[in-house]
Amino acid sequence: EQRIVVAGAGSAGIGVAQVLMQAMMEQGRTEEEAKKAFFIVDQDGLLGKDRSDTLSREQAAFARDEDGGLSLLDVVKKHKPVSFVDGKRVDSSYQHVLMDYLLGSFPLHLKMIS
């Protein structure tokens, strides 16, 4: 089961998520199944449907029913991604905490796009 966390909901993060989602659909997943694999996090936390009035159409497509507003670190802890896309510049001290958690908590293939 794919679980992909994207840090950054701007054009870079959303663009990468759209391309990956399309590839998943070409491999046989439905659009809904593919969307459920993504956890897009911006400065206000995980994109949630409760914020749909402030999200672009592209962002709203990835908004989740639950956990809206969860911090990046909390999303990683709860959903244990197999891939992580860094679509924004994360403050380096926060990035160290996140990477320490990722590398020490569970095996994963870390794919970072900066």
C-alpha cells in the first residue's frame, strides 16, 4: 500500500503528486484509490476538506476527510509513509527532527525531491 507524504502544497508539491497519481492510475488504481495514497502538508498542516474554501482546485483534490491540520511530523508518525516528497524548503532544524524520526523509526525507501 502506497503512502506518500508531500511537504509543500504549492505548484511543485501538487505537480509531483499529480504526476505520481496519474502513474498509479495507469498501473490500475482508481482515481479515488490513488488520491488516498497522498498526504499533502502545507504550513497549516495536512490539507483537509475543512479548509476547502481556502484551497485551490488542485489542492482540494488531495484534501482528506480526517486529520486536517495535522503537522508534518504527526502525519509521518501516524501514517508511516513509504515515500516522502520535499516540495518546499523546510526549516533545517525541523528537517533534522523529521529525518531522525524517519530514519530511526521504521524501514522506508526515502525518495526526496527538492
